[in-house]
Amino acid sequence: MVAYAAVVSLMQTIHLIEHHPFPPISMDKQQVESLTETVMLLQEFLEGYKSPVADGDEADQLEMHIADAAHEAEDAIESHIADQILPAVSRNRIGLFNCFRGLKKPQIDAPKITSADLYDSLRKVIQDMDVIKKQVTQIVADKAAVRSQLQRQISTSTSSLSRTNSTMMGSDDVMHQLMDKLTNRDPHRQVIPIVGMGGIGKTTLARNVYARFTNMHFDICAWVAISQHYDIKKLLCDILSQASNEWGSEKGRERLSRMREDEVGLALHKYLFGRRFLVVLDDMWSIESWERMKSYFPDNDNRSRIMVTTRLSDLGSRLDNNNVVDMRFLDVESSWRLFCKVVFGGGSCPVELEKIGRNIVESCRGLPLSIVVMGGLLERLERTKECWESIKRSLNSGVKLENYDHCLKILKLSYNHMPIHLKPCFLYMGVFEEDSVIRVSTVVKLWVSEGFLNPMSGKSLETVARECLKELVDRNLIILVHELRYSTHRHIFCCASCSQLTGSMKYCKIHDSLRDLCLREDENERFYHVVGRHSPRGTCSQRRLVVIPRGTSKEKVRNAMKSTPHARSYISDHERVRGLSNLRLLRTLKAYEKVGYGIFGGHKHSVGEMFELVNLRLLVVKADRCPKLPSSISLLWSLQTLIVYYKGSDVNAPVEIWKMPQLRHVYLGLSLATTFTALRLPDPPSDSVVVMENLQTLKCVRNFKCDEEMVGRIPNIRKLGLVYDRKGIEPRGVCNIECLQKLESFSCVFRRRDDILQKLTFPNSLRSLTLTLAYYGSVDDVLEKVSILPLLQKLKLQSGWFRTGEWATVEGQFPSLKLLSLSWCKNLENWMMESSHFPCLEHLHLSWIDLKEIPAEVGEIPTLKSVSLVCCEESLVKSAKRMVEEQEESQGEVSIKVYVIT
């Protein structure tokens, strides 16, 4: 796998050089053509290669030789690029570093590579590759270049995750047992341990119960993942910010970041006191974590409950031996039903395959995760006896293993039969922390920057990445989750189906056991190095540095950086370590993640030193001060993603930013409820017209000039976020937004009162719209225009004024809308609608509005799942509760969840 990733990356680097106008990068044309020809041959070979040691734990020597040769070529090329570009950057150093007083000038100690050195290095690499090519040619001749039958894939089928998610937990009696413990009449606070091995369905059981049944029994619900490496203060902050609207606000989370652990704990205790609460502590590994937290959960004698999932039976007994829910393996028939549901969509298994299929299911030993993953593999293979027999032989080979090792063997079988282009994507998921909820957009940006995605004609790399992610979900290797917001600040994550990936899906997870497989395979593949984790083949040749878990010492990180001079990636959300500028070949630098507890968490970096890294493709950091963008930023010749979070004054971008055609995502600033720190873009230069064809995201831009010329320069923009001031220039050409025909997400803050809303129109491609209006901005003007957008799924309106005091919808409006949010929209007294006016609505959020009563027809919308009311009129809250009661009377059940925050 690592060989495939290496040759694809090398081909992408060559392609970028050939299509990069500025600065000019010189290479010998004949050498490049020879190298390209050989690399393409090796890539084609690897796409059909079946390693003879794939089922073992050793590395394939042929693949290692190919990877090493590709890495050497890329090292030579990108070192030469750095040497060509850095002198131009140096001319900007004095001005740049004056902007960061006290910052030491980075020392670049690596030897300089001249054009002659590059020529000699590539000549040696090409000679090495010629030797490999002869070996490859012989293999192809010997095996007739025929793929094994096991590798042939049937056409893509629909996702099985949505079919299996609710059944992975096991039998219904365990669900009923857990529900009884949650809802019994015992008034004391109780701890309910859910115990079982990895992959048996503990978290799935807890999640389904939590999402489906708890809001009617508990005043407060919160969920945190503990894992082996935990931060007690962060866990307490997460619980408190989910429980409390005040502590969950940006200001509240900033206050929490300045408090000690015990102060946060006392604040949590104070808030929970007197309230009935349910807290889920997922994936606990030690009694110490509980001992440090338990005093902050008061016993209110009101039937509060704490669910804990753990793999350790002795830990479950120590938590509460009388309340343990023991997750057992599935019996034979339950296992078979789950298998058939995955492979055949709930249908019956063909008679000729049933005996083999039952043998395969028996090998899974009743473990739901193994059954689901195995089913995901067989679902995509030919349904023939020969094919299934081959799988059975692979499972039954080898010595008797313990249950967990046997589970990993089954999971590895699925990995071995994965198409080669998916393997780097899957292994890469091991770089994320255990139990973490991961932004899909983060995964996509990282995969693109790393260079291992194989480009496809007519598709952007982001599209290729999302298709790969969907394939992994289809194989039950990645779990998609969606975000339920009980208020504007609380986050609950629940499982979602793969079909939502093409819509507004934002988050995903990987099961602990599958993540373990990623890390084990990486020990052989040398795909990345996790700092502090043993690397049996050393770290010198590693290309990716990953800093997990939290608390990894600075010394270990510094030593890892010194031992990996050719590192292309540095990924860490934790402690800041100086010396990144010495990694002169770095292309991926992610040192911050805006997910989970607070935007104010994490460590800040001095951005100035990053501009020495001329090979950067992705830069995601949190700045320790307002960053200055020098004119030399355009010398970062392959920069794709520039995301810098910071607080302070606006950043003025140099005009040279319009000479960076590789840019795909730009976000500098901070957008909060009370403040906007933004980017100011200059007018493009008149002496050159560079079309930013790759630019897809441009967020937090102040007073953006969206005239006809600008529309022509950013034709493929998909996400746009703007701020227009109260004073200063007119909203320049903002009406041209309609001309951005690929725009999917648009957010805009209007801090001015004028007739701009009457002129503003939107493209039909829009899926998400967030508008913050001036206090007297007309909401009526906006609603009339957006109601006809055919693809709009999410609409958020903040502030503004209903001129007439009424809102009347009609048939045919909002055909695709799934989420509607109205906040601080004044003078709405009467809302007249029919249930058919919102045929797809799932979530309704109302906060700080004057509406006295929610229309009864809202309860008749068949797709509606939740209604959130924040600081609304008491009469509105009563009407929402009455709506739920009427639904229960008429239908016998309640499908709408109402969340009220006062």
C-alpha cells in the first residue's frame, strides 16, 4: 500500500510542477519524461498486485523498494524546489520577522541542492527504478497479469451501515435490561456499567438508548468519550458545556478554559444539583478516571443515572457490581440474521451458499463488529461458492487465537481485499485520536494535501476523497455521525446513514478495533509514525509525524522531528513545539482542530515561521497573534489550504494572493456571536488574470468585492462567508452572488441598513444559507426569495424584522429544506402554514423570537424529528408541548423531540 501512495504522490508532485506558472521551477525535461513513464508503469502494476505476504505481519520487500525509490525522487525534487524558492523568501525575512518581535529566525541547516545535484539524484533514482521495473515485468509475465477472482468487485451497492446500525448491539433483551435500569424508581444516583469486549456493541447500545428514549426522563443529557488517554478538565468542560446553555456559549467556554480542573468540577456540580441528569462516559479504561470525576456528580435523589461503557469486567464490577449490563456474544441464529441483513439486505441467502456462509459466520464467534465487517466484504464480492470458499479458507488458516486477535484477523482480511486506492485512506484514519468525532471536511482536506489520492478526469480531488470515504462507509469500516443540536451550543453525535454524505453530513468516526488495525498495519507499512509508539523499522524514512495521545512530552516530539528530516506531515492538536521550520519538506501542517470543546482550547503558534515552509500544501493552526501575510506568500507554490484561527484585528492580504492558483480553502479569522475577525482581500491585479479554478472555500472575508470580474476569477467557489460593515464602502456587487453557479454554502453578516436585501438573489445550487441581518433588515424579503431555491436544505436567519408581523407560506415552497432556524427575528406574531409547505423539514430551531404560538400544523410534518426552543415565550413552549401530546394521542407514539432552553 505504501508503495502505491508513494508513486501517486510523486506523480501529483510532477503534475503540479508542470502546471505551475509562478515561481518557475526548473527540471530537466527528458529526465521528467523518463521518470513519469516508469512511475506510471509501477502504479499500474501496483493497482493489480497481490502481495504474497499480505496475510502475514511482514512487509513486502518489493513494495518497500518501490516506495523508497519514489520517496528518494520526491525528496530530491522538493529539496531542489526549496533551494530555488527560499532565497526569494529570505528577501522578505527582515520585514516579516519584524512583525513577530521576539521570534527567532528559523535555521535551515539542510544542504543546498543545485540543479546538477538534482540531475544526479534523479539519474540514480531512475536507474534504481529501472531495476525494479525489470523485476516487475518478470512478475507480470510469470503471473499473466491476471487479478485473482477474490479481487474482482461487483458494482457499487447501497450502504449497509444504515441497515445494520441498530442491530449491531445484539438481542433486544439487553436493550430492555438497560432501559429498566435507566427508568427504575430507585431515587439514588446510579452508575450503570455496560461491559464487553471491543466490537461487541457497547457504544451502539448506549447511543441508541441515549438518542431514542432519554429526553423524556432526564432534564440534562451529556455524552463524553474517555478512552485510555484522557484529560479530566476537558471531560468536565465538555459535560458542562453540553448541560448548560450559559457555559456552552463562546464566552462560557472561554471562561472554562481559564479555570482550574477543580473549579470546573465545582461549577458542574452546582449546575447539576437539583436536576435529573444522564451522563454517558464512553470507553472507560481505569477506575482512576472515575475516582477523579465522581464527586462532581451530585446524588439528588431524583433518579439521575450515569452510563459507563468499558471493555474491562473488573472495572465494571468496581463501578457498581449490582448494575452491570453484560454484553454477550450473539448466538448462532442471531449472528446469521445479522449477517443476512448486511449481505442480502434482510433477504434470504441462496441455498448453495448457506452452508459456507454459516461456516464463515461461525468463524466470527458471535462478535457483531466482525460479522458486519465480514458482511460488508462479502456484499461486494461475487456470490459464488468458489469465492466464498476462498474467504472461509483464509479465516480458518493459522493457529487458534484469542477472541480479540481473531477479530483483528477478520478485520485485516477485509483490509487485504480492499481496492488499493482505498488502503491509504483507511490507514490514515489511525492518525486521529481514539473515540474522536472527526470532521468530514478535515479528512477530505488532509487526504488531498497528502497526495495519495489518485486524480480522476473531470473530478476534483475533494470529490474523489468523498467517494473514497463513502466506499469505506459502505464497507462498514467508517461510521458517519450527524450532529443534533439541542441548543445553539450543545452537541450530541448520533449514527447516520451513508446516503447523507452527499448532503450536509459533517462528521465521522472509526471504531476502536478498526483503529487498532490501522496502527498495527502501519507498523509494517511505515505510512506514518505516531510519536511515542514503537516503530520496528525505525523512523528515519517516515514521511508523516503524528502526535497522539495528549500529553506526549515535548522531548519525544523534538526527538521525533530530528529523526525524520524528510517528514511531509506534522499532525497534532496538542502541545506547541518549536522547530517545525526545520522540516523544510513539510507539506501538511495541522496543529489545530475546531471540533469538540471550545474554539479557545488548544495551543497557539507563531504563523511567521510557517512561511519558510515553501512546500506547504495545508496549513491549519491557531495563531498567537494577528498574523501578517507577506507578499512572499505566493512563493508557497503548492499551498492548497490556508486556515488560521486568531483573535485580533483584521488581516490584509497582499495582492500576490491572487497569484496562487493551487489555493482551494482560505479561512483567516474568527467568527463568533459577538465579534468578527476577518480577512480583507485586495482587488486582483489588473496586469494579470489568474483564474482561481481550484478555490472552493473562502470564509470570513470583510467587504468582499463581488463584481463581475471577481465572479470570473472564482468560478468554482462552493463555500463563501462574508461580513459587511455598518460603515464604509457599499456592499460591492454582492448581488452578483447569483452568478456563482456552483455555490452550495453562503453565510453573510450585514451590519448596515439599506436596500441590499431587496436586490440580493441566490443561485439555485445553494444548499445552506446563513444570514445575520441588521436589526431592522427585512426578513420578509429574504424568505420570499429563498423559498423557491430547489436544493436549499439548511436556512438560518439571525436578527432582522418581520415588517407585517406575519409569515404565510404556500404550497411548493421550501421543497428540500431540512433545517430551519430563526434567532432574534423580531415582530413575528403569526405564522400561517400547512404541513405540506415543508415536505422535508427535520429540525426546527427557534430562539429569542416574539412568536406566541407554534402552528399545530408543524406537528403534522411527517419528516419532523426535533423542535428546539431557546428563550422563547412561555405560550410558545406550551403550544409545542401540546403539539407533542396531540401527536401521542392520535398516533400512539411521539416521533418529535422538543428541547426547551430557558
